[in-house]
Amino acid sequence: MAEPTPQVPVQLGDSAALARRGTQQRKRWRETALVWMPLGVLVLLVGIVSTKNPSFLSLGSIQALTVEAAPLLFLALGQTLVIMIGGIDLSVATLASFASVLLALWLPSLGLAAVLAVLAITTTAGGIQGYVHAKTQVPSFVVTLSGMGIFGSLGLIVSGASTIAVTAKLGWIGWMTGMLGPIPRDPLVALVVVSVIAACLRWLPIGRYLLAIGNSELTALLSGVRAARVRVFAFAVSGLSAGLAATLLVSELQSGAPSLLNALLLPTIAAVVVGGTAITGGSGGLSRTVVGVLIISVLRVGIPVMGIDPSYEQLVYGAVIIAAVSLTIDRSKFAVLK
């Protein structure tokens, strides 16, 4: 009678450890790609555009590019924090347009108080959206889509659907624009604010909380993170960034309008995801967003330079967002893709 074949025991612990190491290695490769790929794309874009138009690398063109990028950087600042927690803010551009109307109306009579009041209003508006999203568990997409309609309507009502010129006391915000030697003030102001927020995220616990919620809110809650407060904070900063973008643009154009910044919604989202912040949350940061803003700004300038009809601009942004999301999305978070 034949001897039974001995069964080799399966080392489940070893296979699980190997699987974990493989997952960690893939995440490390993914993080490395998210850091370096946007820089490569930026260099490639600059090379293509400068080949078509060598004057693109002139001092005047670079100055104009950074001035145009400054309001977008402000809007992308708040959007980055919201996307880091796995949300999205569709109202940030219309809130900024509404803020520009309020600032243009109030600045001649209130001066500095008008600036502070507008920033307080936009921060509160963003925080309220975050509170509604966190407490009612309504997706941020729905809450901010409603906010987009509300702020857009308020801007039209308050302005009478017209552009409001700033007639006095522009000096309270005029220092934000102009030149500081060969360097435009607009991007300097934006970079200073972004650097301060980035330092807070780096050295204070709030930065870890944002990423923890984006990775797994349940795990963050079990670790003692007050997720609702963090969500309110992220949306409040998004509201503040809308107010800052409006202030900068009113300073430059000396007027406000109910649709002044509306066209920057898609470029704002594109800048964040192209920079390497995952749309699913849990990965990203403001330094990546700065690179993303530069990529989108080069695209905005380069589209007409390369002979592409400007009417295709939104189409390009849509394609860029789809491509960036497909590369940055963390598919391990989804058992089923919906």
C-alpha cells in the first residue's frame, strides 16, 4: 500500500507579510512618481512652448506668467486641503467672484475694514459648507455644488449683474500688485501665504490629521482625530483662499464682477491633481500644488502660442484632469469602481 503524500503546511503569516511588503513598495513607488512626474511634465511643457515661441522664456513673459498664476495659486491652496481629506470644493471660484463684488462695493467707504469683513465672510461661508458636509454626511460634491449656485446668485443680485469699479481707497489693497524691483508682487504675496499654511501643515498636527482622514476616516476616528472639526477647517481655509484670490484680483483690475473668477474652477482642480495630490485623498501637499499651478499656467499661456483655438481651453483642462486622476487615484481604496 502506497504511503500518503506528506502535506507541506502553508505559512499564512509569511504570505501575508510578503503581501504587505509588496503593497508598501507599490505605495512608495507611487509616492515617488507623484513627486517627480509633475516636475517632468512642467519641464516638457516649457520646452515645447519655448520651441514654438522662444520669447516665452524672456523676463517679461515669465513675469506675466507668474502674475497670472497668483490668483490660481490662492484658489488651489484651499482646494488642496479639501482634496487631501477626500472632498472637493466646487464653490471656491464663485465664492471668490462674490467676494470681489463685496470688496469693490465696500472698499471706498470702509477701507481696511472692508478687506477684513470680506475675508471673514468667505472663511465663514467655507466653514459652514464644511459643517453641513461633516454633520449631515452629505457628499462635499453636493454641498459645494449648491454653494456654487447660491454664491453665484448672490453675486448677481448684489452687483446688479454688472462690473463694480473701485472708486476710492484702493491703496489698502493696491500694495499687493505692481513690481518689487524685477519681481511682481502678486506671486510673492501668494507664495508667502502658501508658505505659512504649508509650514503649519508641516509642523502642527493638523497636517497629519488631514492626511489621516483622507487615507481612512474610520481609522482616524479610532485614533482620536476629530474628523468633523478637521473637515470644517479644510473648507474654512478654502473659503479664506477664495477671499484672498478676490482681493488680489480686485487690486490688479481695480474692479469686481459676479463672474470674475468663475472660469478658474476647472484650472484650480486640474492644478491640484496634476501637481500630484490624489483626488481620493490621503496624499499630497501644497508644494506639489505650486508645481501644478505652474503647469496649468504654462498651458493657459501656451495654448494660443501653439496655435490652438482658445475655445478649446476648457476641453484641454477636462482631458488633463482625467489623465491626472487616472495616474494619481489610489485604487486600493475601492473594492468596486462606481
